[in-house]
Amino acid sequence: MTTDTLHQDVQNFREALDACHGDLDPTVFVHFPRGCCGTVSELLAAFLKEQGHGSWPYVCGTRCEEDGRRVTHAWLERDGYIIDITRDQFDRQQPELVTADRSWHDERFPDQEQQEDFGELRSELCDAYARIKKEIEGGSNAT
């Protein structure tokens, strides 16, 4: 695995989601990228493993707002790299999807818990995964 290949695979996955999220479960993806970072991280981890990039553990970050609300966010992290393809739900600016700079995550989500590899993709995500892969392989007209 090279970082160039990793960057390209992550970029392809995000572009596919941008193109097809309207075809996916509306209870999860209706406001993509908002509110679906955990599910997207799980789907992306499965894709990266399939592409030969190995396992990418899931990190859930939390912060408490002044009004007592808990705000959470999820991303993948390993070997000093963060992969976060839904960060733009917070500031609408598309950041680097793969980065070694943890400052944004550490500042906004100071309480972080890393979990191990997801293992097998949950069955309820298999249709979404297949649709995203179809988009990567050639768009909605791919057979």
C-alpha cells in the first residue's frame, strides 16, 4: 500500500458517496454528510480492507457543548493518519480526506475512543456498500 493509492481510494469512495447517497437508505443518508459519519466510517473501512489497505480502526470523538448537548463525530485512524470523509458536515469546507494533522479533531473532539476493526460489514449495510462500489466501478449505469 502506498499513501498515494490510499488517498486515491479514499477520494474515489467520497466521490461515489457524493454521487449516489440519494439512492441509499434515506433514514441514514438523507442529510449526507451530516449525521452519518459512523455508518460512512464503517462502509469506508470495509472498502479500504477490500482494496488491500488493511484494517482501519474506528474513532469516536465527543465534546460537550455549553448547553450540555453531546456532539459526536467518527473517523478512521491508524499509523498516524486520520481518514475523515464527513468532516465537512461541520464547516462545509472540504478538508484533506487523509491527513496526519490531528489538530482539528483534537480541538473539536477532545474525548476520543478508538475501537478495533469492524470485522464483517453489518448485513443492513450490504446494499449501500454494493451501490457505492457500483458507482466507483463506473457510475449508476455500471452493470
